[in-house]
Amino acid sequence: MTAETNTPAAAAAPTGPLFYRQTVPLSAEAHANWRLRTESASFAAGTNSLPVVVGEFGSIAQFYPILFTGKEAVPLAAVGLAKDNLFVTDGYWAADHYVPAYVRRYPFVFIQTDDPQNYVLGLDAEAEQVNQGDSDEGQPLFENGEPTELVNAAMRFCGDFTREHELTRQFSAALIEQGLLVDRSIDVTLSNGAQMSINGFRVVDVEKFSKLPDALVVAWHRNGWLALVHHHLSSLARFNALVQRQSAVPLPATA
């Protein structure tokens, strides 16, 4: 998702997964003294959209628009209209707002091995939260050569996220197969008079969706995809809240 405004252009996106800069597989030998500092969402402050998985569509739809982007129709939560995240302030996510799983997973991640069915737990060694043994600050990743509950919980979370990611990929592929996604852009005027054009995303075409064959509608109802489409469509109403939130951001100073 991109925005055309009078603000400076956002930096080029990284070629790897969003936020991750130096992913390394965790091991008790190599990372015996590593620790994880108190959670912070500051790493997510400089993006206006975040990947989401189907298991959280219902929660996401209550707070953020769900949009699709790219050739594979990756679903994203729109968290800003310009280049920044409107829900992170001083390293904290906005209170009483759902925090996407992609953010809660960081800095951990599953790394695929030579066997496509197997993964190992890794983390971003350059994450602000990671203490590479320089002090006693943070929670240990290993104790007595064994992973702590922090690491075990991360393993479970990443496992669930990876399964959800595959289900999400299947859902997006089905939307593409049925030709339901259409390009959209929106023009908004903020309360301060600034105008913005938001583009580079796709949404489900309601008319095409309403014409799906009955048999397919039943099949999608049974596997939960029908509800996912409705969550997506209902989430688009959250654009109004984004405009209001963006309007509260001071305009950049001019020379």
C-alpha cells in the first residue's frame, strides 16, 4: 500500500521479511548468554501496513482495514495513511487496540530447513530487544543449556503462525482463482485540509462475490472462507478512523 502526499517519500522496503535484518537460527551453544529485553513496538513505527493471517481477521477487522496487495494477494492491515504507523507512540502500541500477530512474533521467526516440512526457531540478531550477552538486562533465552519458557512459547507461537500463514496463502489463492479482487485507490482530505491518495491495494469486488455459485458459497461457508471475506469487507469502514487519526498528526514544518 502506498500513499502520495506532500510528505517525504518512504525509504525503500527491505528485500527480506518486514523488520528482519539479520535472522539467525537459535542454539544453546551459540546463544547461551543472549537475552530478550522488555517488549517494544518501536520497530513497527515506520510502516503503514502489516501482514496478517486469516486466524486474526475477525480481530483485525475491528480496528484496521484489511487490504490485499501483490501478485499473491497478501492480506495486510492498514495502520497508517502516510508512511508511518499511527498506532505506535514512544515504542508502545495504542492501548485497547489489537496488536497484529506479525508484530507479537518479532523478533522470533521460523527458518525453513532443507526439508520443506521442517523449521528451526530463529530471531533477528539486530533487533533492539535482543541483548547479545552484553549485560544481564532482559530475560534469558537459555538456562543450563536448555531453552527457557520464553523460547518455548516463541516456538509454539511461530508454529501456529506458520500454519496460519499457509491457510492464508490458500485463501488468497482462492480469491485470485475466482477473480474476486479488484484494484482500488482512495482520495482523502484530512481535517487540516491536506489531501492524500492511497493506492497499490486490492479489495474483494462485492458484485462478483455475490455471484459466486451456490455450491462454492456452501463450500466456503464450511471452511470459513465466507466469514473471512465478510471480515475483510466490514473492515473497510475502518478507513474513517484512520483518516481521523491521521488528521491528528501535525503537519511537517515548512521552510
